[in-house]
Amino acid sequence: MKRTWFYVGIVVVLLGALVGCSKEEPPAAAPAADAALKITGKVDQELGWTESEVRAMDTIEAESTNNAGETATYTGVPVNALLDEAGVGGDATTLVLVGDDGHTAEVDLAEVRACQDCIASFRNQGGFSAVMPGFSGQVQVKGLVEIQVE
């Protein structure tokens, strides 16, 4: 009788080990549908934040000059901080900034990484804009909703 219980115990342990080994890791959660700003693509984890979550992050000020030669100061979250939180993949080379109107602009990832003043700035009417001092006006995306890492 003792031998039977011994074998039953071994079978239970083996079955438990097999069940534990067969569990698959759940896929990384996609950014929430209500995210106001997302980072997607070649990142460790695709992320999305509500506007209030972004506004609660550490911010900096950046000065940028528009095509008319007017300089303004903007407040926002450093793009590099957002990229660091998502974990940029080692083979990524480009960022695609996506506006809420579908406008996109490509920019070299290494150049953005070297830019300490590049921010997702807070817009007065809500939402974000890409403020990229020293970059062409084409990458100053208004209504920024997504940063795609490629």
C-alpha cells in the first residue's frame, strides 16, 4: 500500500511539472485603445499613456524656432525618456512620428538620441506635439499620437 501511494505521489509531481512547463508566456500587452500617446515597433514593450499620465511625468523646457524665425519655449516629456521606458531594440534605426491627422515624419534614431531637448510637448488645446530643436520643420509633428520605432 505504501508503494502505491509513493507512485501516485510521483505521478502527481510529474504531471504538475509538465503542466507548469506547458504554460506559454502571454504576449506583451498592446497599448490601451484610449492611449493619447503610444510607442510601437522595435521596442521591448509597446506602451501607451493617457494624456494625464504623460503630464505626470518629469518634464523639461525646450526652445525651438519656427520657419518665421520666432522662438518659443515649450514644456514636455523628453522623447528619450519615453524611448527608454519602452526599451528600444538594438536593430532600430528610425523613428516615425505620427500625427492625429495621419501625417508622418521620419527621423534618424541616433540623431534623436543625441538630442536632449527633443520633447513631446503639451499643447494648450490638449494632446502633444513633437518639438525637435535643430531638426527640419517637417519633423515638428503637431497632434503627435504615436512614435513608431523602426
